[in-house]
Amino acid sequence: MIYEVSRAIILAAGFGSRMVPVTLDRPKPLVEVKGKRIIDTLLDSLLEAGIDDITIVRGYKKECFDELLVKCPMLSFRENTFFDTANSISSAMAAL
């Protein structure tokens, strides 16, 4: 049986405490490594696979994720308001 993926959800609400001080001013997925944001690798792969229905669950410094709309205006966002007190299950629940 062949499965075809048409949608993606990226859980990106956390603080990234193991990357402090780099994450003090931006969420971990938006940190640049060798000139490229961490999340760009994932977004590029999804788009290359033909998946453009992408939702990002954001929390910590959520407004920073708006910069992704320049590259990918089709993105949608969900908010995890419990990102600072709960684990990634709360992000999965926010995606629902």
C-alpha cells in the first residue's frame, strides 16, 4: 500500500534551553547554522516533496516565526500557549 502525504505539522513551540544564549532572542528553529535557519532545511524538504500545506505550532517568541512568511506565504500557524509549562504533547494538542 502506498501512502501519500499532503500535509505537515512542525512542532516548534519550545524555548531551546540547551542552546542558550543563542535562543534568548529567537526560537531554536530560527537559529542560523552556517547561514541557514534550522527550520529552512525542513521546509525546503517538504516543499521539494510537493507538500505545501504546512502548519507550524509556535509558542516561545511566536512573532519571530512571521519572518518565514516571506519565503513561504502559504504557512499557517497554531499557538501553544502552554509551551513554557508543558511538554511537546501540548504542541500536538494545539495542532488538533
